[in-house]
Amino acid sequence: MSRRSPFSRFSHMVAAVAGKPVTFAAAATLIIIWAVTGPLFGFSETWQLVVNTATTIITFLMVFVLQNTQNRDGEAVQAKLDELIYALKEADNKFVAAEKLSDADLHTLRVTLQEHADKAARELERRGAPKSQQTEAA
């Protein structure tokens, strides 16, 4: 396996830290401190600009960091699903790399799959299967 790039390692670390309750608590504490210091600075434009600038910069950078993490995780999930499809003899290989299909082709694939699920549910109902099995089949 190849090693992850420094940016990939950084983005995963940032995403992990950003998702922790302690990080939220620290951010909330900073905002409370900022709000409490308002009277001290006379609610000046500079006082307002500090939090506006900081939050804008952090938000802007986090979009790219989190998108990188989401893209990588999505690719990993797709690779795992593709492997499962290949591993099952009965699986339809047209589902491999379905995420790369056009919107119209993906919609057609989903409609076909839903039709198969509906047909299976009707067959179970015809056989008198309990509702729980019908739900599992769909």
C-alpha cells in the first residue's frame, strides 16, 4: 500500500479533531469570551471584525480539508462495495463503479433495482411471507 500524502494525513487529523465534543466546547468558549469582551472594547468595529475574519478564514479552509477527507472516504467505500460485488457470483457487475455513471444512467439503474425489489416483495406477499421478510427483501 502506498503512503498517504501529507495533505491527506493532515486533513484526516483536522477532521478527527474538529469532530470531537471538546473542540466544539473550545470554539463555544472562545465565542463566549469574545462576546463578554464586547463592552470592554465598546463593541467596536475592530472587535466585531476579529471574530468575523477568524470564523470566515476557518470556515473557508475547513471546506477544503473536509472535502478532501470526504472524497477519500467515499472512494474507499466504493472500492469496498466493488469488491463485494465482484466476490458474489450472483451479483450484477453493472453495479461496479456505478458512481461514475451519468445521472440518467444511474437513475435508470436505480429504477431497475427498485423494480426488482418490488417484484421480490410481491412474490413474498403472494407466498404469504410475514411483513418483516417483505421489508427485508425490498
